[in-house]
Amino acid sequence: MATIDRLRLTQFGNLELLAKQVVEGFITGMHKSPFHGFSVEFAEHRLYNAGESTKNIDWRLFGRTDKLFSKKYEEETNLRCQIVIDGSSSMYFPKDGVHKLEFSIYAAASLIELLKRQRDAVGLSIFEEQLALHTAAKSSMTHHRYLYSELEKRLHVYQPSDKKQTNTASALHDIAELAHQRSLVLVFTDLLDDPQNADALFDSLLHLKHNKHEVILFHVFNEALEQNFELEDRPYELVDMETGETLNLRPAEIREHYKQALGAHFKNMEMRCLNNGIDLVKAPIEMGYNQILLQYLLKRQKLY
């Protein structure tokens, strides 16, 4: 079994993965909470009102000013993040170099390191035709080691004898119910489900939103081969990595039609995500997971 090379993991410096929306939780951290009474982070003083509890009076300030002030605290909590990875056979494309699943695994491992530094809880879900793995979000070292071991199990080359198809919609519906409410859900997938199932896929994303999760969808793809169909003008036998079906063709004969149809499908998903408050991040694997994550975190830090 291959192991994750820790030297390849992205170093984010002072960047943080902050929750955009309010999150739930019961331990102190850096994310605003809808609950009261769990924080130890001081926010400001306010004048003490007679009859209130004296437990939050700042006695040192009283000694200096001879006035009673209560300490007001900022209610905050740790983020719960669920990393979701498409583990179907199409994610092992291309067969040469870094494939989409390796890209996603190293991106996930880098994010686990970032969340570990923030003392935030992280869970992992991997799906194929159905949900193959789902862990609750935890922050212990033992849990982090377990997540690494599960990621490393998928870090291998494509095996035609072990074909796995995709049912993204079904898996995301399950995750919407299983993940702790108000989690930050990061999904890494190539979005290569049957275009006729686009409505079902989007319904599952809305299910996550309905259950108060914040959703970031990383669309992982090989730009040259999958999007631009940059193949030599000669006969090819293309093989579906998930079903084994074959198709004989010359790329030049279908290239423009293919690019228009695929582009329309992805544009539709992009617009629907935009209109429903779902972040869709384009992640061409040629750029490298480190650049994709750094650019997104910088953008997120500026916006939120």
C-alpha cells in the first residue's frame, strides 16, 4: 500500500479555513457559535447591572476605576468539517502521472493538517456507487492517523478488474443526514455522473444546504484531456473506466460537439451552485492541489 508523502502536503502559513456560516459545537475555537456559555474568549466590557450574577465582574478593573464592569464573551466553537471524496474509477484518470483521486487525496491530507493546526474536528467520507466510508468529525491524533490510513488505501493505480461506478446523489443524501449539523462539507468529485441525473445530483447538494451545512464543491478534472479533448488526430479506442464499455472514434470528428455539450453541462452546474449559495471551485489537476487550495483560501479569507 502506498503512503502519503508528508513533504508534499501544502503548507498554508497563517491561512485558516474559517466557517462562513454559524456553526454548532461545544468546545472553544475560532468560529462563531449560535449557543451561549461555551466560550472563554473575552470580547468587551459592559456596565454591571444590579441583580446580575457577579461571576463575570472584572475586579481588577473595579480596583482601577471604582466602577463595576462585567466581562462580555464572544461565543465561539470549533469547526466541524466533513471531507467527501469521489472514489469511483473515473477518478483514477489519467493513467499516467497524477490522477484525479491522487490530487483529491493530497488535497484532503493537506486540509486535515490545516484543521489539525486549528484544533478543528474533521471527518472523512468516500463514495462510489454507494457510501463506502463515513467517519464522524473528530480532532484526536488517533482519528487523524485513521483518516490517513483510509486515504492511503485508495492511493494506487487504476485496476480495470476493480471497476467502481458513481452514484454521487445517493451518497450526498446519506452524508447530509449522517454529518453533524452545520458542518463545513468539502466535496471532491469530477462531476462525471450521467448528465440526465443532474437534477438528482443538485437535489442532494440542496439537501446538504437544507440540513444547515455549508457546501464547497471542488470540481476535479484534467483540463487538457477531459475538457479540451486534446488528443492526436488518429483513431482511438476509448474505454469507460467505470463500465468497461469501449468507443472507437477520431477525436477531430467530435471534438467541438463534445466540448460544447460538456461545457454546457458544467456551466449549468456552476450557475445552479451560484444561485443557491454553494461554492463551486474549479480544480484542474494540472495546476496542482497546492495552488488550488492556496488560491481558494486566500479568496475566502478576503471575502469572509
